[in-house]
Amino acid sequence: MTCLITVQISFENISQKIFEAQIQKYMSAGFTLMNIDSHHCAFYDMSVLQALIPLLKKYEFQSMRFIGNSYFNGSFFRDVYGQRWMKKIDTLHLKHPDYSSSVATFQKNMKIKNKYLLNADIAEIYIHPVLIGDYLIDDYTGGNHIVETFKEAGLDTKKLLKINDID
């Protein structure tokens, strides 16, 4: 006789427990800045976001890295999904910049005069620093020196802010 046992597991419930454990570990280490940032944008997935939203409210998160502008690549489906995601996030009233991208995408968008970048009051430009010898390089741009990359992008002349400075 063969028996088949079916177990239904709630992805949202399991994810929420994992996220909450990470938040509690972060807080127990003494960190107080309540900014949510998902490296590689895992919370762009709507099921992940649904599991995360109650925790963002519970732990009173104040700010977040917003959806990266590189997400909007001209695809109709990505545009629709991205707009739906932003509408969901906006209900939380978290502080975030108007534009967010890597320094490489920023350079590309400056050249093509991207409307989101040009209309942004505040832009988050991130790098992926790696220390090699005495130099910080950005491994996302192929190992360019960070100081040179900032100069090439015109970022060396911009006012730099911390997340606490964002209204």
C-alpha cells in the first residue's frame, strides 16, 4: 500500500518568520537605523513584499531603498509590475529617493537624458566597493577606481546625503 501525504506550506508565513529573525538579530546587535534594503532586490517579488509589509509596519521602518530605475528597461510587463509594486510600497509612507541606480546605470541614464533621473529631487547612486591594495574599486563597473568613476559620472560635484537626510 502506498500513501501520499500532502503538506501545504505557506511561503509567506515561512518568509515572514525568516525576515523577522533577521530584523531581530539586526536590532539585538544595537543597530537603530530602520532602513530596509534588499541586496539584489529580492523584495521586488510581490510574494516576498507581502510577507515583509507587516514587519515593516510592526518594527516601524522609516526608509527604504526604492525600486531601482534599472528595473524599468522598456518592457511593458516590467513597467506594469513596477508601477504596481510602487503603489503598494507608497501605502507605507517610507522615505525613499526619487531615483535609484548603480553608478553605471546613472552614467547611462545621464547620457540618454532619462526622465526619472532628470526629474528627481534626490537620487540614490550605489556602488559595489572592493578594497584592492590601497584603492577602492567598484566591481559592478568592471573594477574601475571609485574616485575616477565618480568624476566621470559628475558625482564629485554633487552634494552627498545620508539616508537620515532624505525627507
